[in-house]
Amino acid sequence: MEERGGPVPLEPSTPETPLPPSAQPASFLHNVLWNWLGISVSIFSAFVLSPIIIRRLGDEGYGLWALTTSLVEYYWLLDFGMRSATIRYSAHYNALRENDKVNEVINTTIAYALCLFPVLLGSAWMGAPVLMRVLSITHPLFRELLFIVVIAWGVTSLLSVFTSCLEGFQRFDLTTQSSVISIAVRSFGTLALLLMGYGVVAVAIMTMIGQVVLHLISYLRMRGVFREMKIAPRFAKLTAFKEMISYGAHSVVASMAQRILSQSPPFIIAHFLGAPSVGYYAAPTKVLDYSVETVTRIGNVSNSRAAQFASTGRKNEVLELAVSVNRYSLALFLPLSIFLAVYGPQFLLVWIKKPYFASQASGVLLALLAGITLGNAAQFNSASILFGIGKHQIFARAMFTEAALMVAGSIYVLPRYGLAAMAALGSGLMVANRAFVTPWLLSRELETGYWRFLGRVNLPLVAVVPVGGILLALKRFVPGVNWPQLILAGAVTVLAYLPIVYTCIQPHHRVALKSKLRNYGRRFGLAREPA
């Protein structure tokens, strides 16, 4: 099935003029490493701040904050896939050296965001009282929080076009630098406000400030990378909008499904169990979300790289990209997954220091592990590549089906069996759809055998039984009741895992890795120079 808005061409197309140095895409590994730096800072920030926020705001305040941010995520549906279209078409037209088309993408996205902002505010104004009645929320801060976060979303939707274009240009070094500054501003600001006794409203305002800082820096970076950039109404074209919205029509279905999957649980939980229980679900979910972001950041790179390969007809390179990034993403996430499967409850108790909170959150964490590992870690890049080559229509429908089953099943399961059962339901659906259906869709598009593709990607799973067995034996002597014991268990996990996973590295990548390590060794005087 072809995209009406312009499918990715599979026939070769060779631009005649080279890109200027500032607009040249960096290497795949270079981009991934920069993305990992960004997520490392983000994870560290969340690791330090989350327990403080939970303790300072209390169970109800933290649940209210989690509920509000979950609600505003639904406003991304009004984006109608324009962000993903911006990344895709900026990558496509930059590869073809069509600067005017890139300017059309930028200005059309800005024009759309300007039209969307008043709709956003109006819907928040009229919908807040209805939501409070439906969700049985009586806390007076809910409406104020909602407006602050909605305004933040509106400003973000206007300015994020520059961040999206930098991603399309594969300049993740620049987006990461902007992100690190934004995280620092938000984290230090939030910590200072909490220590001074401010509450959840101050946290919301500081979050908004962090987002604005991120995208303003991205604007300045984009000016340096794409010096031909022009912000002018004449570049906002209806033809460009139709092209982008046609591509985004399928993206918005997938985006809608993803929002429902990630953001509907807080509302269902609030309705049946109350606001404090939202926090019991949100805390372990955030632990896994932040961790799996090491993989999703690779997906950001593979999306634009796949679009570049497809625009010049290199289908075999798309296939090798898919195998490599999926396998290495799984290999990267797997030791954490094994560690949490054995020591997850102990980690939450030591981290949060609230026994009842940790006990409620532990069941959710353990139930979600299989789905996050097999569905997101192992196959997130398959979805990203489907978007990159413009073949994501059926995937979007599959995601929507998963979301519908999740909502219907949760409404039945949650009041009868509790939070952990609801999480297990979501995990099972994630495995069925994303671990099996998504790779089938990609293997079909790339004309390769499904089971062979699945086997090549999931090779690191051979480490689960031996490493898990070692940790279970270790737990008898190192129960994980404090940070030193947890750190020791984590070190044992990595040491047991590395020799096994090394055999999963593709031979040519193994040679490149050895060469890279030798170069670093010579640089620091740890290896001899070749004779």
C-alpha cells in the first residue's frame, strides 16, 4: 500500500551537489553515542529527583502530577503526525539537497502550530470541569496544573520544529547538547524549589521553562546547521501541508495508540482506585521508560538513517541496519532487565524508601518487564524503520488494536485483580504485537525471511538463563537490602553477561570494536603502537 503523500522512493536518486559541512549527517555510531549521553543525563536526573519529588509532594500530590502530565500527552494527538512528518521530510529533502522544500516543511509546521494553540487552550478551558467530574477529582490544583502544562505543550509544539529538523538532519550531537542544558535547568530548578518548600505547581512551571530552553537552543543550532533557513509566511504551503498530513495520517493513528497505551492507565487507575494508586503505577513505569529510552534514542537515529537509505534506493542497507540496531538495542537493555527481574523489588525499596509504596510498585515493575524487553527493547527500531521508509500503515492499525484491547481489558481486570494484573495484561499485548507482528511487517517490506530475521535480532536472549541463574544464586548471600549490595549485584550481572553477549556481536562489528579499543589503548598508553 503506497502513501498518498509521497512514499519513500526505492529507486536510486543521486543528488548532484554535496551538502555543506555543517549539514552533513554524522555517523550512525556518533549519533547514537550522543543520544546515549543525553539519556544518561536524563536517567541520572530522574534517579536523583524522583524519590525527592515523591517524598516532598506525597502520594496524592505525586499521583496528581502524574495524572496531569498523562492527560496532556493526549494533546499530541492534535499534532496529527506533523512531528514525525517533519523529521521524515526534512531528512528526505536534505538528502536530495532541496533547500526550498526544507523551508516549506519548517514554515508549514510553524503555521499549523500557531493555528493549533488557541484550540488547545479552549479545549483545556472547557474540558477541565468535565474531566474533574469524570475522574472524581476534587483537588483545586488540578485545573491550575492542567493550564500550566497545556501552555507548555503549546509553546513546545511551536518551537519543536527546529529540534525535529535537527533530528532529520541527523545532528543528534546538537539536539543532545540542547537536551542536557534543558535537563540541567529543569532538574536544578525543581530541586531548589522543592527544598525551599514549593509544591507541585512550581514543579510544573519549572518543567515548562526546561522545555522552552530546549527548543530555543535548538532554534539557534538549526540556524548554524541550515544557513539557508528562512522563516517567512510565503514558505508555508498548502501543498506541503497536504503532503505532510497524508504521511502523518497514519502516524497519528500510531501516535494515538501509543498515547492510549501509555497514558490511559493513570485515568483508569484514578477512576477505580484513586489518585495515590496512580503514583504506584507511574513510578515503576518511569523507571522502565527512562531505561528503555537508551533504545528509543537509537530509534530516533535509525528512523532518519532509514529515510536517507530509502531515498537513494539502498534497501539491503536498510535490512542490515534493522538487524544490527534491533540486536544491539536488545543486548544493551537485557542486563538491566535480568537484574530487575531478580532484584527489582529490593531496588524500589532502597530507592524510594517508602515500604508500602515500593511493595505496590514492585508487582507492576515485574509484570511489565517481559513486554518492555521483548516488545520495546528488541523491536522498537523495527517500528522506527517502518516510519523512516514510509511503510507504517499496517503497524499503526496494529498499535491501535493493541490499545483498544488494553483499555477494554484494563477496565475488566483492574477492579477485580489489581495493578499487577493490569500491568501483566499490557505486557502480554506488547509482546504479541510488538515482538511478533512488528518484525513480520518489516521483514515483509524488506523481502527477508521472518523467522530468520527474528532469530538474528533476538540472539542476545541466550544470556537470560545463565545470567539469571547466577543472580538467583547470588541473592541467597547478597539479598540487596542496601546500595552496596545492589551495586555488587549489578556488577556481577554485567561481568556474567559480557562474555556471552560478546559472541552476539556481528563479526565485522567485532573487528571494528577491537580496532576502536586498540586506538583508545594507544591514545592512553595502554597498548603498543604497531611496528
